[in-house]
Amino acid sequence: MSTVHTDIVTPAGKVFSGDVHMVIVRATSGEMGILPHHMPIVAPLDIAMVRLKYDDGEKVDFAAVHGGFIQVSPDHITILSEAAEMKEQIDIERAQKARSEAQQALSTLHESSEGYEEAMLKLKRSELRLKTATVDE
Amino acid sequence: MPSMRDIKEKIASTKQMQKITKAMQMVSAAKLNRAQTTAQSFEPYAAKLREMVAGIAASANNQGGRHPMLESRPVKKTAYLVMTADRGLAGAYNGNVLKYASELIQKNHRSKEEYTLIVTGKVGVHYFEKRGYPVAFSQTGVPDELSFDDASDLAKRTVAMFIDKKIDELYLVYNHFVNAISQKLLSTRLLPLTDISGEDSGGEKAIYEYEPDEDEVLEKLLPLYAEGQIYGALADAKAAEHAARVTAMRNASDNASEIIDNLTLSFNRARQAAITQEISEIVGGAAALE
């Protein structure tokens, strides 16, 4: 099977860099699975889990990607995000704390009130982190 | 002439001070190291973003569809994002930026209606508030180990001001880190984004498909780019701050050693004078007995 070089880049540096066979992301327009020699494309991403499938067809890496973009060129794929973590890097305790904080904030806020969106975003992020950290391979 | 005890006390207190300035120098050197690493790891992200923005801006131009962040509009209000430190003891670091910013404003604007300021760092906030400059908002307590989360709030608010048309232009005014001993004052125009499309990466240019369409991608990409640039400038200013502090503290330590040397010399002189006087007193006393 062929592979394509993939990077996950954040302001804090490269989170992932390697050759994979398939990258599965959730763009704002829907789920996408990208194989080598995909047509060049740029798409914004949702706050969602990214799956990186390796050549052997068995090993899969997971990353929590908090929005951003995917850029597919003929010879490489770049995922660009303000924040992204590989499964092993996620601080579960911190994510749990963030989730309960966000839930608490949401319970006191109305949909139209200030800070609601922010709390919702925080909840989404922490839930994604927890989901990615506990995902089964 | 000061007594031996006075000099001794002075030497002791100067030594204490030197210990502190040396410690501060070392702390800042360590922080400088980390700040440089932060700035370096940001580089690939910034480069990639620039490439994407340039690519899409070029193709958006072709179709005539333009995003408000790319477009220059008549300037009614200019915003300056001035980056200072939270603390002093960094030599001329803060003074330079503040002086430069005030001069820039004086040169380009006649009334307070024409500009507004966004300030980071306590020193800058105090300076501008005391002099009655219009400050839109400010952020103090930017941590030494900068992470993107710390900057994103400030960056988002700034970019939102531009999108809401509260400001028509945004300049970043800060100390750029050149190397460990020199900083350069910079004032760069970040918004509107006009000079990004000129860059050619040299490699083969792929024609990208945009999902769902170009406008939507631009809508998300441009704020991300502007925020990234602000974060990059903050990280740059942080590195410059630590570098300035290292230099200032090294100078202070050097000065302290010089003072200690001089004081030790006069202490020895005073001691020698006392001994000489004692001897001459003894000799004088013995002579009187004979």
C-alpha cells in the first residue's frame, strides 16, 4: 500500500509527522477519508477526532484536533490547528476538570447570554479530548 | 572620610544586590531560551498558514470575490497594538516601545478620535492611562511561557474589532528579537491583509479545491491567520523582553563588581590609615616616656 506524508502542525510545534496510508477527518462539510494521491483540497475542520491509518492496515493513531484546516497536496497532507494533541499526550484529569467546569457554566447560562458559546466550545473540546483518550484501537 | 564600618556595610549591601541581579540574569537567560524555543516551534505553523492564505487569496482575487479582511477601506480609526512587559528592570525595553508608539501617534494623528490603543503589559497600561490616551482594552499578566491559549483571547478580540469595523487598520508595535544583545523596534501593519499574496514558495503550485467553497474557507482562515500573527508577535516580544533583561542585569552585575572593587580599595586605605595612625600614636607615646 502506498503512503502519504502527513503533518499535524500547531502554534506550539508539530504534534505529528509521519507517513500514513489514510487520514480520516471531519470537515465542516462532512467526514472525509483521504488516501494518497488525493486531489488537492483545502477544507476547514470541525472539533473532532482525526484517525491516521498506517500502511500495515492495522495500526491506527488518534489525534484530538480542535478545529483548523486540512490541506491536501499531491505529495503531503497538512492539518493546521490552533490546538491538537495525540492520544498519548492528552491530560485526562485536566480534560475531566474542564468538562465539569464547562457543564457547570452551561447550567447557569442561557443560550443567548454572553459566554454561552465559549462554554459550549470548552465542553466540546474537553469531550473530544476524553473521547480520544479513551478510544479503543 | 567614611569610617571603616560604613564602608564595610556598603560593600555587604552591594554584594547582596549583585547576588540578586546575577540571579535575575540567570533566570532571564533561562526564560530567553524557552521563549526562543516557543518562537521557533511557531515558525512551521506560521509558514504553512501564510502559504495557505497566499494561495487562496490569489485565487480569490481572480474571481473577484473578496473578503473584508483583505480589503483596504478608508481609514477613520487606526488601532495600535503596543506590546510592553509587566515589569521593569529590562533596560530601555519598555521605554523604547512607549516612546516610539507616542511619537508614531503624534506624527500621524491630530485628534483622539483617529486612533485607539490595545496594550499588553502593566508598564504600557500605566503609561497610556496616565497620559490619557484612549485605550480600547488591555491585557496584563501575559505569562513568560507563552502558549497559544494565552494569546488567543487578545487576538480574537482585536480581530473582531476589525471585522466589526470599529477599527479600519491595525498596527503592531513591539520590540522584535534580533539576537541576544539587540532588539529592533517594529511597527507592522497587520490588518487589512494586503501584502500576503506576493510570496512565491518556488515549489510547484497545486490548484486547490476548496470545501465547501472559497468564501467559507477564507471566512475561517483569515481570522486564524491574523490571530496567529498576533501570537507570533507576542512571542517575539517576549523573547526580546528576556534578552533585554539579561543585558540589563548583566550590566547591573558588572557595575556592582566595579563598585565593590572601589569600595574595597577605600576600605583597605582606611584600614591602612588606621594602622599607621595607631603606630604613630604608639611611637609618639613611647617617645614621650623617654
